[in-house]
Amino acid sequence: MFYIKDASEYIGKEVKIRGWLYNKRSSGSIKFLLIRDGTGIMQGIMIESELDPQVFSKFDDLTQESSLKVTGTIREDKRAPGGYEITIKDVEIYQIADEYPITPKSHGTNFLLDHRHLWIRSKLQNAILNVRSELIQAIRDYFYQNGFAMVDSPILTKAIGEEAATLFETDYFDLGKASLAQTGQLYAEAAIFSLNKVYTFGPTFRAEKSKTRRHLIEFWMIEGEEAFYDNEMNMDLQEDLVEYFVQRVVERAHQHLETLERDISALEKVRKPFYRISYDECVEILKKNGSPIEWGQDLGGEDQTILSTHYDKPVFIYNFPKHAKAFYMKEHPENPDLVLCSDLFAPEGHGEIIGGSQREDDYDKLLNRIREEGLPEEAYGWYLDLRKYGSVPHSGFGLGLERTVGWVCGIEHVREAIPFPRLINRIYP
């Protein structure tokens, strides 16, 4: 089957394009169809003198997004969209579309989100989804090539990975309440004792009442976990992964980035080594730039923006205060008020894309942290077991896919980085 993306291989050959009408225009006896098939857009030319009248008249019947099959010969034309066009010999109509609600005029955000099932057909949304697909494949390839095993973590769980206040709870038969997973990390930790280096890739859920441009209720996380890694090694790994997938997208999804008018030169700068600053240094930088942050606080959205516009490539912030971070992070051996962790911020104002840490491998210290946080000890019996039977130093991280797609594509809001976003005020379509 022929696809528009492969047009360069079919110059001078007769092909059939199966797709949808993106637009049309007429110049008297010559008519033009813009046809998209999901892999690209191609201009088709209908010449009245060369076509059966019944075929030529189908131009008038076609509406935006009508589905059709055209037969014709491919030729190169630098002026045409994509650099190729098809001289049409025949048109077969599958369906004449109803009046399409999304027109070339400007539409409001809510209207477009209400019609998200149709909006994803547009040129820019198609480009974003193609970049997302390439990014996912690059991440999978990186882990496979570097000896990581893929493991699947449960979506229904009793173990709280982050904050109890952001759990989605449901009745679980006669066993009380269960919640949708906030992270696959805890289960990935169990898997390293079998497989050494693992990653999970799946949906995660946060019942967080936030409407910022960086937040979704349902989002996808890639979580790596590594036995015998300390936090420095963990940062080195993240650095290597990010450089790999960014440069892979630049290479293989270049035309989609161009469609989005992305500044590709900014992505080409994403090369090791990344910047690394301590939490203490970070607070000083933020205060000098007008942030009201005080030592001990986690970084807010505005803080993230300040930091990520301060650097021209990703920057690690490491060694946060213990009580600003999750219970499973390892206490700093020289300062018990800190934990061995890092957040990675993308440049150009996009903010945090990765959170990582060395995990607490000491049974007693982990139990104390669970108690300090008021978490149900019985739900973590299995997690504590990992510190009783062959505990080792280990580290891991979680990469938010939608925030990363947003950064790579250069888009403002993560709601466009996922096919069907779930927001605090939206679960349709």
C-alpha cells in the first residue's frame, strides 16, 4: 500500500492514495485537492481535459474530511506541499463528510478540547503526536540497548507512592479501598532484585486540583530503576538518556519539528554534560531573581520557570531538604536534613521533566520515614521486605512523558502533548 511519506520512491509511478480531504481549491478547468493519509499531505491535480466528466464532477461533491481514494501518477514539484504531487486519473469516494466543525478560522481552547477527537487530525496536532511516537520509541530503544528489562507495574494498589492527598480511590471488593497508581516505582524497586536494571512505562494518576500548564490528572511515566547505582550514577544515566532521545527526535522527526516551527538549534544544544547545581545554590539563584522561596521549600511552578529560562540546556538540582521530598529517598550521609536526589529541568521555561533519587536501602530508616509521614505500615510490608533480604544501594527516576513532549515540541501546555487529556475540569471526549 502506498503512503504519502514514501512519495520520493514512487516518482513517475501510478499509485493509489487512501485518505481524507484536507482542503480544496479551483482554478477553472484545473482543480486541486489536498489529501492527507496520516503520514503526510499531498496535492492532487484534476485536469478537466484529461478526466472523465463524472470523475471531474466529484470535486464539487467533496467536503472537508471526506474520505476518498485517488489514483494517479506521482511527480516531483518543489512548489507543492511536501515537494510532490499526484496527477489524478480517478477518484473513488468512501464517504462525503458532514459539515466539519473545525474550520480554518480561529477557535477557542474549550471548543477545540470538546472536539479533541477531530482536532488531532489537524496538521500541528498530527506533528505533535508523531513526535510523541518517535520519542516513545527512542526511549524504549535506549533502555533495550542498555540492558534494561521492561516490567509492568500494577495500576491498582494499596501503596502510596507520593502524596495521600492526590490519590484516586475505589472500592476493591471485600479488601477495602485501593487507589490508582501514582507511580510504578515501588514495584520497579522489587524487580531490580530479580533483573538488576528495569524500567516501567505506563499511565499514572494524580487527583491534584491544579490547573497549571504543566499538570494533567492522567499522564504517562517512564521510570527507570537500577541496582548498585548511587545518585551520581543515576544522574549520569538520565543525562545519557535525554541526550539520546532528543537527538534521535531531531534526526528522525525533523519534518514534524519544522511543521511545529520548533527552534531545532535549541534542541541540538542538548548534549552532555548538563548543568548541575545544589539545592542551596538553586535557592540563592531564585532569590536573586525575585522568588519568595525559603530554604526547605520545594520548587513551585514560577521557580521552575525562572530556573529553566536561566540555562540553555537541561539543569539538575540535587540534594533537596528531606521533608520537601518523598519518604523513600535516601538520607544524605553527611547531612540528615537532606536526601540524595535530583530534579532535572528542561530549558526554555518548560520546567521539571524528571525526578530521581537514590532510594533508602536501610530498613530502620525507611520504617521511620513511613511512620513520620503517617503512612499505613501494613501496606508497605512487602516494600520493607526488600530491605531485609539482600538490600543493596539502588537508585531510580521518573520521566513525565507529556512534559517532555511539550518541551521537545516547544508547546506551551501539556494538554496538547497527549491524544486525549484528562484535566481537573475535563473528562470528555
